Amino acid sequence: MKKVFIDTDPGIDDAVAIVLAHQMGLDIKGISLVSGNVHRDQGLVNVFRLSHFLGKDFPIYTETDRPQVYPLSTGVDIHGGDGLGGTDLPYEDLDYQENGMDALIALLKKEPVTIYALGPLTNLALALKKDREAFKNARLIVMGGNAYVPGNVTALAEYNFWCDPHSAWDVFENFPGLVDLVPLDLTQYGLLTQDRMESIEKENPKIGKFIQEITKAYLDIYQRKDGVRGCILHDPLTLLVDKYQEKFTWEEVDLKVETGEERRGLVQVDKTSSRKNCRLYTGVDPDFLMDVFQEELLRKGKD
């Protein structure tokens, strides 16, 4: 069973990614919370909600509650006041631990683990500063940034990198290997339509209804903006890139993230540099992507 650790700011699509990880049968060794789409403390409650929904206890951790330099600007205007579409889902308070990056470092020293970084990279930057060597056998898959397409917060930048560009810069400078990056260039193909959600609900009413419930406001925003009854699922693509890497278009590049106010969160890609610190994913067949998303989401209990 594949061992993974999830650093997240849940967030609608983060929540779908965690449900997908559970459905895929991944061994989730920990979920750590970072401030982003919602404040870290609201994210903690949302993991409690996901645990209640899935009937599964996860090792849960907190860490820092703010970006390194810039003040926190959340995404509640998109994700709803509670981060899950304003659904106010039930939960019970669960045990959790602070110092999540210490727990991750200790885990990495025992066994190779794949890390899915779904929010701003504040926690991972801190962990790498504490013990870079611990990450030498880890795989790090990050959702964030935009290489060749416009951003979704400013014309230049994607939210996760814009929220804490200093941490993004730190991670790409300090991770001892290639960071697998899932940017907006790739996630633009992950359109979850109303028809697709109804198909999922027919096969698994519990999962389907949950996804429809938390994405309702999300869908309304996309319909007003783009005229499409569907929403982009950014974070779940980290899991699919991990399992189906050969199906994606990618290139090894030298990547840097701008930290200054005027170009905050901007990704700079250099294909000619002798240094390579990033495996940048930019393409996939959209039909394959959404078919395999549905297949994996409905996998549990079929193997």
C-alpha cells in the first residue's frame, strides 16, 4: 500500500483530493494543515468533517498558521465561509498534534513517503529548513503555480504561490531532487461537470451527493464566470499524476518563484539551465483524465 502524507488547506478541491486518496486505498500517514483557502484552524475542522464522512481516523497535525511574509488572504469567497461550500457538515472533535513538520521529518527518516502539497508551501518550506536531508528519498508533488497560462488570482499568479511566494521559492531552492509540479497549465483540463457528478452519484450515492453538496456554490461561480456548469478540480490531479505519470506531458526545468509585490507568485521557467529542480506537467488528454478520476473515486470496494 502506497504511503502518502498530505499537506493541505481544505478547501473544496482539497476535500475531494482527500476523499480520492481514501477511495484509492492509499495509506495516509498524516494530514497536516496550512493556512490558505481557509485559516489553518478552519482547515482542522474540515479534516474532522472529512474523517466523520469517510468513517476514517487520520493522523492529523497542525503547524504554522500564516505565510512567511505577506498577510494571509484566504479563498473563502470561492470556497465558502467554512471552506466546504458553506455546507456546515457535521463533525466531532478529534485528537491532533502540533508540530506537524517534526512528525513528517520523523516519518521520512523511517521510510520513503510521497508528499502531496495541496496548499501554500509554508509548512514544507519550514520542514526543509529544519532538515533538508530527511527529504532525500521523498517524492514531493505540489499543486500550484502557472507556467504558460494566466494566473487565477492575478494575471501573473496562481493562488497557492501568490499566497506565500517566499515559501514556494524556498521549496524549489531547497528540495533535494525534482519537485513534481501540477500547475494551472495542467489543472485546466480537470473540469468536473454536472453530468459527470450525476454519473458518479448513480454509481456511489454517498460520494456523489457529498461532492455535489460541497461544489454547488463552486459550480455557480464557474457558471457565472465561464458559462459552464462545471468546476476545475486542481488538487486531486496530484494523486493522478502520481499514479499515471506516463499519461501526462511533462518537462524537466529550472523553476523560480518571484517574491516581490509587483510580480508576486510569478513562475519563471528556464528550460536551458543546467540545473533542473522541477518536473513540470502541462498536458493530458482531458477525457482520460476525468474518466480515470471517476474510476479511482469509485475504486474502493471493487479491488
